[in-house]
Amino acid sequence: MSSTNDRVIAVVGATGQQGSGVVRALRHAGQFTVRALSRHPGLHPGLGDEVVEADLNRPETLPAAFGSAHGVFLVTNFWEKDTDEGKQAATAVRAALDAGVKHFIWSTLPDVEAISGGKFKVAPFTGKAKVDRIVQEAGFAYHTFVIAPFYYQNLVGVLAPQKQANGSMGWALPIDPEVRCIHMGDIHELGDIVAGAFAQPDEVGHGEYLPLVGDFMSFNRIVDTLNRQGHNLSVNQVPTDVFATLFPGADEVAETFSYFQAHTYLGVPSHERVALANRIAGRRPSTLSTWAQVNIPLEPLERVISSRGTTR
């Protein structure tokens, strides 16, 4: 190997949607040795150049996982049972510092409480945002923040269209479908931004925020884009207080959509950040139209949804 390839990037969550995309992008770029981290490395041979055990809830596994690594990519999973993202992230930061890691990249989300002045509380967003300060104050030579968007994958997963009362397929959501407020993207493409950031630390290793945004849409525009490809979907607005009673956790979903409508997904003007992220990635992310042509084929959508399941 060359001296460049001897530099190791340790990827936490390498079997998940974000982590697997980071592993693929890093391996494709060929500038680093990729150490894929997993709680069960024996189940994933060949996932990276190296596959090493790491469990954020077992700090004793992290010295070997991060040892001799030049960089670490960290993502945590809010939806995993009994997950304390703040504690996990702090543990990872300490271990990375002890290992001498130079460049730490954290996958964060907008701070909804700060953006909305406390009006909205969206735990999966704000919990990650609170970790930012831990990373900022750690003292790494380089640190970078990447921001995942609303996944296109959600449209055939956790937010798949449902059969409506009139028998059609579509969405009934607590959001004005005419409001353009959703920053979207193919989550597998986040890896391009991460790989670019590791390769260009002098440009984006000083706390820059790099969002993945392939499209910025209203829900009406989402539906129109899919219907132009031959689907027959609809979206209708449901009052927030009604939606919040429909199923367990619906109140949290309603709060999230209320935040989107009031402030947009990213919550702050982001044109410059998006442009920087695209330049660092070396490409523009896929639009919804391009992604859907491949991932939502013209067949009964129920079949696509049932075959893919949820996509957290």
C-alpha cells in the first residue's frame, strides 16, 4: 500500500444505511484503508479493508476499533432500543482522542429547539445537535459535521403511502402540501460527502456543516414527481391535533412536520452549505425523480413497500 492508503478511516455503524454508504464511497475513492466497525464483525466479512468489533455501549471495544486510525466517522441510531446518543457519542469522542484520531466526522441533524426558539421539540434532531458541542470542544485537529436529509427511502419505508378511504394510495399528513420545506436525498450518497471531507480536511475540517440535499420539495411536488412517472398517488392535509391521535407516536410525527412547515427541514439558510457539500463530494446528489425511476418501478407500489420494509 502507499503511505496514503495506510491512513485508516474507522466507520462506526458500517452495516447501517449511512455507514454502509460511507464505506462504499471511501473504498471507491481509494485514498484510505477502510476499517468497518460492527458489533458482529464475523457476520460481515469483506465489508471493509478491515472489519473490527466495536460497540458504543461497551467502551472497552473502542481502543482497538480506533487504534492507529487517522479518521472516525460516527453515526448513532436514535431508534435503537435504550439508546442514549449523547452518552454513546461522548464515549466515542473520548476513545478517538485517546487513540490519536486526527479527523472526526459526526453525522448530526438541525437543532430544532434552538431554530424554533423552543416552540418545537423533535428529539431525534435535537439529541444529535447537542452532540455537536462535544465534538467542537474535543480538540481534534480536524472535525466536520454532515447532515442527513429526509431520506428518499422513507417514501417506500417508514413513510410509505397507505391505502386511503376511497381505495387509492397516498398520504394523509399534518402538513400543508403546498409548502416547500423538505430537504431530501438518497441517504446512501452521504458517503460521497464524508469521503470528500476526509480527503480535503483543510477545506472542511474546521467545523463546517455539510448537508446532503438532492431536492427541496413540497409534498405536492413529491407526489407530482412520482405521478409523472406513472404512479397514481395523492396527499391530503390532516389537522395536526387529529393526526396526533391516530397511532402511538403520531404526536411526535406531527411535531416534526409542524417544524418542517414552519422552518424547513434544515431550518436555516443553507445554499452555501449545500454548494460546499456538493463541491467536496465532487458531484451533485441524485434528484428524487432520478432516484425514483430506479427505486420505485412501475408496479403495484404495495409490492415494492412490502418487499423493502422499513428503512430506519
